[in-house]
Amino acid sequence: MKHEPNVTANATALTVGTIYIVCAAAVVLLPDLSLTIAQSWFHGLDLSKISVVNVTLGSFILGLVTSVAGSWTVGYVFARAYSYFSKR
């Protein structure tokens, strides 16, 4: 099975972008729950000492653009590597 690099990259970027938007909305609308979930993902590390909810339009857009661009790159590299190794 061959992975088309652009298709895989686009699907990865769309998935990460959607998760980013949902996560940002959760942080704004449900900050305590978001902190509890994040704390559980970091093995109980006390994040409350560094937790400040400060989501601005600029930080939201910067985070969205960089996470989508980064995930597109990862998806593209994954598809190329998958295609390369599947030929062997």
C-alpha cells in the first residue's frame, strides 16, 4: 500500500488543526477541566503553578498555523518513509 505524501500530509494537518481548535476552545471555556486533563497527561505534575489562561487571537492563530504546518511536514515525511520502506 503506497501512501501519497500530499494526501497523508493534508489529512494529518487537518486532524491536528481540528484537535488544536477543540483544545483551545476547551482551555477558554473549561480552564479547570483542561488543567486537570493536562496534569493527568504529565503524570500528575503540578501545572497549576505555571497555569495562566491567556488565549489571545494572535496566540491562537500562531499556534494553529505552526501546529498545522508542523503536522503537515510530519505527515509528508511519514508518507515518504512509508512508501520507501514498503518497497523493500
